[in-house]
Amino acid sequence: MTRERIHLFDTTLRDGQQTPGVDFSVEDKIAISSMLDAFGFDYVEGGYPGANPTDTAFFSEKRTEKAAFVAFGMTKRAGISASNDPGLAALLQAKSDAICFVAKSWDYHVRVALGCTNEENLQSIRESVEAARASGKKAMVDCEHFFDGYKANPDYALACARTAYEAGARWVVLCDTNGGTQPAEIRRIVETVIATGIPGSSLGIHAHDDTGQAVANSLAAVEAGCRQIQGTLNGIGERCGNANLVTLVASLSLKEVYSCRFETGIDPERLSGLTDLSHAFDELLNRSPNHQAPYVGASAFATKAGIHASALLKDPKTYEHVPPETVGNFRKVMISDQGGKSNFINALKRRGIVVQKDDPKLDLLISIVKEREATGYAYEGADASFELLAHRTLGTIPEFFTVDSFRVMVERRFDANGRIKTVSEAVVKLDVDGERVMSVAEGDGPVNALDLALRKDLGKYQAEIADLVLADFKVRILNGGTAAITRVLIESTDGDGTRWWTVGVSENIIDASFQALTDSIIYKLMKNRHMAGRMAAE
Amino acid sequence: MTRERIHLFDTTLRDGQQTPGVDFSVEDKIAISSMLDAFGFDYVEGGYPGANPTDTAFFSEKRTEKAAFVAFGMTKRAGISASNDPGLAALLQAKSDAICFVAKSWDYHVRVALGCTNEENLQSIRESVEAARASGKKAMVDCEHFFDGYKANPDYALACARTAYEAGARWVVLCDTNGGTQPAEIRRIVETVIATGIPGSSLGIHAHDDTGQAVANSLAAVEAGCRQIQGTLNGIGERCGNANLVTLVASLSLKEVYSCRFETGIDPERLSGLTDLSHAFDELLNRSPNHQAPYVGASAFATKAGIHASALLKDPKTYEHVPPETVGNFRKVMISDQGGKSNFINALKRRGIVVQKDDPKLDLLISIVKEREATGYAYEGADASFELLAHRTLGTIPEFFTVDSFRVMVERRFDANGRIKTVSEAVVKLDVDGERVMSVAEGDGPVNALDLALRKDLGKYQAEIADLVLADFKVRILNGGTAAITRVLIESTDGDGTRWWTVGVSENIIDASFQALTDSIIYKLMKNRHMAGRMAAE
């Protein structure tokens, strides 16, 4: 059976740039357009040449190989001819394969924003499309505010779309510019447009996420007949964002209701690179990926619940809407308060700790974890502390050192020159295999001082922890007030690149930090003896 | 015209707790259930009594006034009678108004996960519903994997729903547990269920966001006839999250396609508190609100300078899908430095501070704020600190007291009985209008000790700060490592119920806390003199 082709149009570099806080340099745009081109998107819209120096520079060369490289711009101004419009001239000169014109299709905006007549606007659409074609470029028209315009004046909105189509636009794109249209309205209006004679194979959809339905609106338009979708990587864009092309690529490829009828230009073998594409883009934006993103988020295939986790392991397929590896993602089963016994057994097994289901120590471990999580510990984010706790409860763990005492002092006073000075100092006294050691250190803050003092002299183990580095430190106050319970999470890493997390909880932030710091050191010593970190090393 | 009632069922405290990284304490659950109850949700599902100590403790009392308080749990186990099932007994004893049972409705899971026969599962559903009703509680049944189950074996999935309905369940909830079902499938299957005789007024929908369509799936089910929606605040939940009730409340209330046909139990006047509800919940989770969230995000009505911004100012209505104030949000046009200046003037004016546009001190204030925000201060979350900074920069502010020095010590050692003991002690030395005062205090942690010492003796101002209470304390680490920059936000309140936020930033958490604590006290003294807090008092 032949499947119909859905064309994917990426506007990350143009509409995506409207995201608050996002500003692409020419270098960013070059990197992103290469990623998009390589992945197999049909159209890469690069910006608005002539509107700002970055976009003009970006369009000084063609930036894609396979994908059509698209310049965005306004239709010619009313009252002057196409050949005399400097904005249009800049667009025609840009090194693009296609031009996507934005055209008003709501009569209200024609009057208020453009200040011209309805007929003049139609003429601008017609002549702009013709000018693009005459210069050898494909023409497309984004009908701005199409759905709101259609509700206000259906005849005029349709006239705009029809004018673009009849002038020879390859694509007439129906835009939900304000983002408030609902899927059922999108479906009905697209069907009406097609009924007036513009074929779905010439229609595109441009949706925004203002009611959390940009993806649903795009798919509703496809079901109604549209064959082009405009969207952005990870759904960035003005206000609440544009339709998320990462999600749409996965659904069109993996959901049978679509994949049995449609195909995209993306090679099916590329799909397993989807998670990487999404994360590489976030990396470029210097932001943490959204853990809960559909398909590609770190949590998209993570299970916490005990009731699900045990069955999940029997047959993952029936608990996952698609296999995570198809999009380059992973299954993740987490330890938590809510976990059942089999969850625990598996979590331990993956760490090389074998325990029988009827071992009373297992019940003890589960009750300790539940009790501690009730007081604020969060072992799902602190694998190494969980592993140490399991070793302590189930079997033996060497006692590398004991802590006699520690003391941390923070003092703010005036120095000899009358300047305010804050000093943080920590003293740690340990017993390392019978040897008494004590260290003092100053740090940038009390936790830093404590960390430095603790790792300054670990007696005979000192050489072993030389490559231990604290990579991250997180603090969470678990309830209100300065007398609140504090949870500290510490991420550590060492010479071979392994990373592990430890946790401490106390009403005293220094004490909580100390717990997490000592757990990290003990884990490192265990790891050096191949007694820990099996999973991490896998 | 009478509108049909849509019932909103919040499962933030149960399914929302499946979110990786989210673990509610009993205190969290009490705070959140109060927020949900006050806002007007119909059902508040609090957790799974008997499954863990937190949920058991939470269900020791009824926690809602208007909303029905719902306990979640499994149907009785096959092979034993309802009266002999300890899990069911724990559910019946919980102080809830209703029980929501989760029941398998995919025959595959009945066999593999439950290990019983299809008929035994139906019997468990029937007897569990009957047991709940016999104990005077409303019964509901979440038909787990309903849509996948329906695709695999429609007759059996329907039999599960029918059994629940015929046993007297108030709601039979069709769950898209794996989250992969598409809106068109949801619509078709819900219509089929209703055609078999279960009325839509007894049907609910439970959707997940694995294809970014939890909201669309919920609305598709409502269009097909379901009259209950299950979801969570801000869409938290397992994997990619549950249907976002914040978005759904706004769309059901403000989108004419729904509001002309349906109404919810939420008082329309409450709607303008929606943004606050969403942000208060994020505060409680100690995470930054999603700027791009539909309706309530800081960017949801923000326009970046460009082709839209100037037209937007002519007539905002045609550029906004709903008026931002209806949901308690604001329009934001991000413009040039010049615009930044008038923003500042307005922000100051609302605090009763009048400054001329050409006053060089205004430029100084703007540059100080920009510089400080670049180093980690966040004045948008710390109104009181912003106001004090403005007063200090623009005009005069009384010098109530100066800090000579402070010292904080945390010590952990063994006490006389060999038990580990951690002591936090703070010493503060102040000059209050020429009078030298010094105080020492012990606290639960270093910040608590410092707070107590600082407020122990403020000389002649001591009586004035008697009603000052620290309501909340937040810490955010702004970059990795234990030597990282720390931002502390403190919320204070006093006898007349005013609340204000102050901020401190330092590489030393104690120092950052001290800045925020002293700002809070100075703000209180200013407020007592009617020199601050105009806006807060309005």
C-alpha cells in the first residue's frame, strides 16, 4: 500500500527564535541547520534576511544540502510594485531555495496592522508569490491568524488562501498564530478549506501550544488533509512554543494510526537518533533537557511504582507505548518509597548484590528505605547511598574510618583594614584503622570547608581518593522555616569518569552535607575494591 | 441553556507522586490538599493508604472540606473474600469519602500480572465496589490499560467497565495507562463504550502525556461523552506526566466550544487565581515554574520585539487567545532599554517611590540591579529586597542598626553518654543606635541559630519585631560544586498578615542567609514606619 507523504518544515531558526531568552548567533544557526538537514527534515527555515544582521549574514550562503533552505519575510507592501519593494528585494537575493511569505488573512489585521484594503492585501500575496517563482524559488505563504480570521470573516480568509494557491504557491500554510484554536475546530476548518478546492497536498499547518495542544492540532490538521507540518525542535517558540517536531516525528513514525497511512522524509534508521537530536539542541541552548519530554525525556520510560515495576520486568512491551530504543531512549526502573519487593531485588541485582526474596534482611532493608524516605531521604536520586545502605543492611561493609567529631565555623567580622571578611573553617577528627587523624581547612563556605578538611587526610586511604571530585551539590528544603529539614544531594566523579550520587538529610544543613560527603568517600573506596558501582561501570 | 457538569478529579498526590524526584511528606500533602480543596476541584485523591507510612498517616484524618477526599487502592485479591483482604480493609478504614480502585481491564495483565482468571478479576471488581459502598463510601474504578486492553480484547475490557458500573461505581474511569493512545482513538472507543449502555455521566478519562496529548485526549473524551477528568497540577506524573488540570480548567472555562456546553465545579471568580495556584505548587516542589506553560507561564502572554509587538499594543485582544488577567497572568512586551526604564519607574511607583525619568540615580539603580542579577540575585522573587535596594540607591533609609560581626558554629561530637550530638550555635554583635548588643543562640541548624540570635536582642527596636515570623526558607545552588554560589530566599510575615520576600547571594550559604535575614528585619522596621510595603499593603 502506498503511503502519503507528510512534509516536515522546521522553523526553529525563525519562529523558535521568538522564544524569550533565545538568540541564535550565525554560528548557532549554522550548527542547527546542519543537524536538521542531516536528520532529514524537508524544509529548514533559517530566518528573515534583511530584518537583522544575523539573518542577513546567515543567508549569504545556502546552508543545507538535502533540505530546502527557506527564507521568511513579509509580502510586498501595498502601494508599491513588487520590483520596488526593498524588503522583497532582500528576500529574493537571499541564498535560499524557497521563500515563505507571511500574509495577513484576518481582515481586521489587514485594516489595523497593514492599513490597506482587503483587495490590496490579496494583490500583495499574488505578486509576492509570482516574484518568488520568477526568481526561480519555491513560494509558500503562511496565512497568519488564519483560524481566527476564518471565524471572523470566512470568505476573506479563504480568499487569501486561494489567492496564494492560484498564484502558484507550493504550500499554503494555515496558521493558528494566537494558539488558541481547539483540535475539533482545526479539523472542521481544514476540511472546509479543502472542500473549496485547495488540495490537502498544498496545505500546511502551523500550530502553537497556548492550550497545550500544538501537537494535537497538527495531527488533527493532518487527519483532515494537510500534508505539511511546521514546528520546532523541542517545541521552542514564542509564548508557549510551537508544535514540537521531535514529538511529531516519533508519533508519525511509530503510531500505527499514522504510520499505516503516512510517511515522512526521514529515513526510518535515523529515528534512533531522535533523543540525541533533542538533547544536542538543548546542549546548544545551554539548558537542561526536559526530563518529562515525550519519547526523548530521561523520564519518558522511567517507572517508579511498585505495582507496575514488577509486571514491567515480566513484559516491558505491555507497559511501554513504544519501545524506548526505537527513539534512542532507555528504560529506567527506580527505587522509591513506593517500590515493591521485586523492584528492590532487581535494583540490588543490577548492583551485583544477590538476595533471596524470603531473606528477612531484605524486609529490613525495605522498611529502612521506606522509613528514611518518609523522613526526607530520596534514594532514587542517590544510587550510591542506596547501594551503601544495602551493603550495610544485607551484608558486610569494611569500616574504613570512623568520625570522632567535626566542627564548622563561619565568622563575619571586620578585618584589620576595616573591610568585612567572612571566613569558613572546618575541623574534622577521624579514626582511620586505629590511626587518629585531624585536619583543618578553610573554604568558600561551610560545606566547602568541611569537604576540604574531610578529604585532606584520610590516613592510609588518602592516595586512593586523589581523583575524587565533587561535581554537583544540590540542596532542597523539605518544609518551611529556617528550622526545616534539609536534603543534600552530592554528585561525585573520579578519574575513570564514573558518576555517583549520595544523599544526606538533617535539620542541620552542615550535618546533611557531611552525611553525603562521607557516603561519597566510602563509595569511592568500595568502588576501588570492585565492591560497588557494578551498574555504573557496565 | 443548561450546561453539563464536568467533574474534575485531582490525582497530584497519588499519580503525581510517581514523578521522578517528587516525594511528598505528610505536611506537603496537607498543604496541597488544602490548595486543591479551596480552588474547587471535585475530588482530591490523596494517596494509597496502607502502601507506605506517609499515605497511611495522611489518611488518618479527612483532609478536605468541600472536595470529596479519595483513597486509592487495588481491588481485592483473587482467591480470598473481600472481608479477608487486609489491603482492602486498610482502604475501608482510611478516613476518605470515596475509594478509587485500580482494576486491570486488559486480559493479558489479568493473566500475567494478577495471575488469576478473567472471571475472578471481574468478581474482584464487583466485590470491591460493593464493599466500598457497604462501608458508606463512594466507589470509583480506574480501568487500567483500558484503551490498550480494548484494542486487544474489546469484549473483556468492556466487561470490566460494565461490571464496575453495574456494581454501583459512581465513576468508571477509562485509563490510557501507557499514554500512547491518540485522540481519534480515544474518541472512537469512548463512543463505543457509551453505545454499549454505560452513560457518559458515569465515565471518566485518565490520560498521560507520552505523545504530548494528555490534554487533547482528555478533551476528546469529554467531546465523546465522558464527564469526569483525572489529572494533576502542572501535569506532574509518571514518565511524561498526567493531563495538566491547570490547562484544562482554563480551556474548559474560557474556550467557547467547551464553555457553551459545559461547566465545572470551580467558581468562575476563582479562575483569576489559577496562575497563583500553579506557581504556589511549583514553590512547594522547590522548582522554577515552566515559563512556557499554557495560560500560567511567565511567557504565556509575552511578545518579543518584532513584527507583532507594535501591533499588539494597538489592540492586544486580537493577538491574545484569552485575556491574560482572566487566569491571573500578565501581558509582557519585552522591549528596549528605554522600555526597561519605564518598567522600572512603574515598578517603583507601585511601591510609592517616585523618581524622575532623567534622575541619574535611576540609571544607577538599573545598573546595580542588572549587575546583581547577573551574579545570582533574583529580585522578581524578592520584592522587599528590591524595595530596600531602591531606597538605599535613590534616597535615604534610616540606619537602624549595623552588624559588627557574627559567628556560627556547628559541632558534631559524642556527648557524655557516647551518643552523637550536633550543636549549632550563633553569636551576633550589633550596634543599635550607639548601643552595643550581643546575643547568642542555639538552633536546629546554623541558619536557625543565626536567625534566633539576630532577633533575640535588637535593643530599642526589639518590641517592634516581636510579631515577625519567618514563614519560608529556600536555597538554590546556582552552579555546581560545594564551592558554588548559593541564593537564599526568605519569606517573612507579621501580625497583620503581610508577606514579603528577601534575598541573599553568596558563595557562603550562611552569609547569603544573613543578608536575607537582615533585609527582612529592616523591611519590617520600614513597614512599621509606613516607609515600605505600600504595594503589599494594598
